[in-house]
Amino acid sequence: MSESTIQLYNQDSHLKTFKGVVLTCIEQTDETLASGRSYIVTLDATAFFPEGGGQPSDKGTLEDAMVLDVKEDDGIIYHTVTAPLTVGSTVTGHIDWDRRFDLMQHHTAEHIISGIIHNSYGWDNVGFHMGSDAITVDFNGSLSEEEIRIVERKANQAVYENIPIMATVPDPEELKTLNYRSKKELTGDIRIVTIPGYDSCACCAPHVALTGEIGGIKIISSQKYKGGVRISMLCGTRALLDYNKKEKSVTEISVLLSAKPDEVKDAVKTLKAENLSLKGQLVNLQNQILTYKAAFITEGSRDICIFDNEIGPNSLRTYGNLLIERITGICSIFTSTDGKEYKYLLASKVLDVRPLGKSLNETFNGKGGGSKEMVQGTVTGDADIIKKFITDFQI
Ligand SMILES: [Zn+2]
């Protein structure tokens, strides 16, 4: 059986560059790469963290080979790399440090937030996802907006206190006496990560050395989730970039509304109220125009067929209802915005308009339907031809 890989990230979570001896290098087909092959490499020691504790695996390089993925199995760490490495040679590894540091900031913040919520409200962290945007943490109980802001303030207090983070592997007897959070029953050596005063949790991933390195913790949203709450948060540079993005958005809205940035909400409320009032006025004016238009139709006419592109599709029904009061047969109204496709309405107080609607749709590639008294739909064709069809149909 092979020896376990020496896990340098456990000794120093800030190790960015290291040397290791290549123990094995196995070629494999890899359809995700243009070359069609990648290599699985093991070393005597590595600073590459494999996936674990909710934290994704590291990326970086081993000599000139890119490290695409890192996995651990039975104490041995397997690096998936893009180029072969010579067995027995000493290679230099570089961790993609910006990425790793960002992950450690967020992961450590997750411990602080989970510890505070557990200690203050008794809820457990039941799900944790580190995406490329915000990270999410799920808890099995609900929190009010006010409680979430209290948690956020306490978490940032932990950052200001710049507390050293401890990682220990207690012996089984000592472990029994410790009070720590753990998502599942663990076996073998248990690594306990402690942030004094805030949290103690079983976790295998590397964390920042001091809470101050997190830079700041911002809960950006919370939502009800499976009977509990899902919190989304950002730390350090990601939180700053998010702030910049939101500030830019508010500044642009503020310019558009000619309102100060902290007054845009009231400005939008005013705008919406004005919009609603204008819509009401518009409907009134439209109805007045339709009433005037209808007055031009000779009262007592039998059938009428009107093509009027000034009538919006939304006014067809209102106009139709006004017109059928003045005629004794069928009223047909067509309106179009492009002169090709027509929205139409057929209405009558005495005749069944459905046969005309059906025939109209069949002849002019249309669709629509309705009741005996009123049919609405869409047809495509030339206005004169449609008009002739309607006239002939009624004759
Ligand atoms: Zn952790």
C-alpha cells in the first residue's frame, strides 16, 4: 500500500509555492482537453488542497503543467495535470493563490457565521455551496431580517478582532470532551478548526490564519429555504466588487431620475404613481376618441367593416361595443401596426359571428375565436382583399 501524501496545506495554509517528488504519473484519455489526454500525478508532498469541507480543489501549476483538478483517496492526493511529469524528478508547484485566498476568506467567514447562528439561535448549518458568485449557507431554522443584521455585525466584529485561527487534531479521548459543530459522523483523525469566542467545527479545509484576513463579511440576501433560511454572502474583494457594481447601478439610476442616490426609491415610487395616473388618462382619452369615431357611423346601418390602424388592439373590444349599439348586423374591425398582420374583432347583437370568424381564419391564415356575439383574432393579408371577403361573405 502506498504512503499517504504529506499535506503541506495543513501545516501552512499560506504556502503558495512548494517542491515535491513525482511518485507516479499515469496518462489518461481526456475528452475535455484539445490534446485528448491528461495525466494523474502523485507527489510525496503537496500544497494543493483536494476538494473537501465544501471548499473546491485548488488550481495552479506543477512545473509547466496546469493543475486542473485535485482529489484525495485514502490519504493519497491525485493531481490531474495537462502534461506528463518525470517520475523521480523534483517539481515546483504554484498554487493559484488569488483563487485559494478568496476561497479561504469565504470558507472561514462561513465558519464564523455558522458559529454565531448556532450559538445565538441554535440553528445548524445544513448546506453550504461555494459558487463563483456569492456563497450560500443553509440553516434549519428561520431568522428575521433584524436577526440577520445582528449576525452580520457580530461576524464583522470577529473580523475586527483579528483572531488567530487554530487547527488541531485532538486524540479520541480529548475529542470526546470537546464541543464542536460537525455536519456528519466522522471517523479517523478529526481536525478541529477553532475561532476562539465564535466557533469550533470539524473541517479538513485550509482557512485564513487570522480573521482580519477576511477583510469584511457582507450578507447580501436571505430567503426562506426548506423550512429554514438560505443566506448568501460575500467577503473581501468579492464584497468590494459587488459594492462597486451596486453603487454604479444606483448612481446611473440616480442620474436618470435626477434624484440623489439615497432618494432613488422615493423617486421610483413617484414615477410609478405618475405612470399609473397617465395610463388612466390615456384610457379615458382613447375611449373619448372611440366615442367620437363611433358617432360617425350612421345609426341603423346593417353591417359595417372598418380598417383603422389608429385603434390599438386593446381598444378593439371597447370600439366594437360602441358600434354594435348603432347597427343591426355584424360589425368587423381591423387594426394593424405593420399593414400585414391585422388584429380583428367581429361582433353582433343579433347574428352568430363565429362562422364568419372561422372562414376568415381559414382564408387568411388566421387564429382566434370567441362567443356567438364576439370573436377576436389575428389574420394576415391585404386590407382590400380582406374587406372584399367580409362584404361578399355577408351577401
Ligand atoms: Zn471549514
